[in-house]
Amino acid sequence: MFGGLVAITLVYLFYRAAESRGLPNFQWAIAGLISFYIPNFIWSLLVAKPMMNTLHAQNATATASFWGFSSVFVGLAAALAVYFLVLKRTTAAKAG
């Protein structure tokens, strides 16, 4: 649920930023979504899930729930890096 809300917010952020720069806004919205979900899934599968399994075996539920949300934060950091390092520096080509 939390990851979905973050993804929707990022799509809107990328869409509006591209629209204000005269860039193809739908493509940038999809790029924002991809830049969030790919690192999110990779982190979730390679780091967070194995760590959560270990912590659940130790009955450390609070720490395990933090690791459960960590993939959202990693995806958010990656998407914001794309936003500030790529989209903010991109300008539309002038016609003519």
C-alpha cells in the first residue's frame, strides 16, 4: 500500500515536471515508475526478504517491518536520483 502511494506520487511528479519543460510527459511518467520499481524489486528480492526471514526467526518483528519497507525507500531514492540528475537537466529541443 505504502509503495503504491509512493509510486503514484512519483508518476505525478515526473508527469508534471516533464509537462512544464515541454518534454513527452507520458514517457517520463513511465520512466519515473520504472526507476522506482526496478530498484525496489531488486532490493526486495536480494536484500530485504532474506534479512526479514532471518529476523522473523529471531522474533525481531519491529526490525523486520523496517526491512520490509526498506525496498520502498531504496526505490524512492533511485527515482529521485533520476528526477534530479536526469529530468531536471533535460530540456526540450527547439523546433525550427
